[in-house]
Amino acid sequence: MSGSQSYQVIDRSYLRNMVIKCALIFIIGLAVTAGIFLLLMRQPIGPTYGEGFRMLARLDRDIFYKSLVIYGGTVLVTLVCIAVITMLYSHRVAGPVYRLRLFAARIMGGDLRARVTLRQTDVVQPLAMEMNRMTEQFAQTFGAIRQEVEALEKQVAIFEKGGAGSRESLEEIKAGADRIAAFIFKYRL
């Protein structure tokens, strides 16, 4: 990562958005439950006191069963909605992580031209950008090392022929080896 700019692997808003959506589903479920209770409670008790009392006695059992059905249904619908949202959000993480794993395997196999592309909405998009920058940096370093090795091979050929340029070739070989060492020692092995 660059010194002046850093990326988070998972955006801070990811968890907040998921919690907000789940809370909204829960609140909507409560509102629907309250609405159903209000509709069911609007039944008249009865014209006389005795009928009202009998109605209240029956209502005790009815309220229990109706509340069980309403709460159970609401909880079931809420849990299904939360599971769907969680699945959708997890796919925004799991799919990109799988593609990053495949990308890392290609890099490990020596393909420094490989790039990983993710959707802008994927949670680990900043990580993908950093991994692409890392492989570009590796490709540049290995390209520079390859150029130095080719230059060293030319100097070795001159040195093997002998002659007036042998001493200068030896010094150039040492300088080239130092440049290669500087490229390699940049990485902590």
C-alpha cells in the first residue's frame, strides 16, 4: 500500500447497511403485527354485560392462539427476509474472495500479467485494487531484474573473450550484481 493512501478491505458502510436493512424489516414486521392486532381487537364485546363477559372469557383463548399465529408468522417472515438479505450480502463477499483466491493462484503460478476485476459494489474491491498494484510492482521489478541479467550475460561474454575490456566487464558485472541485489533486498524474504 502506498504511504499516503490506505484502503480498508471491507467498507465501513457494509455492516451498517446490513444492520439497517435487517432492523427495518424487523420494524416493518412489528408494524404489521400491530396492525393485525388492531383489526382483530375491533370486535364488539356484546350488547349485554353477560354476553360481554362470556365473550371476554372466549377472547382470552382466542388472543393466545391468534397472537401465537401472528407472532409466529411475523417472526418467520422476518427471519426469512433477514436470511435473504444476509445471503445477498454474503455473496458480495464470498464471490469476490473466491475470485481473489483464483487470482492469487495464478500469481503463485508465475503469471504476473494476471489482473483481478471486481464490481465497484463488491465489498473487497479496495483489496483487489491493491493486489493489482502489487502484481504490477512485481512485474516491474522482475522486468528490471531480467534486463540486468541480460546485461550481465553480455558482460560475461565480453569477459570470457578476454582482452582489453575484461577488467571493465568484471566491474560492470559486480555493479550489475549489486543492482540486482538492491531489487531483491527491497523485499523481505
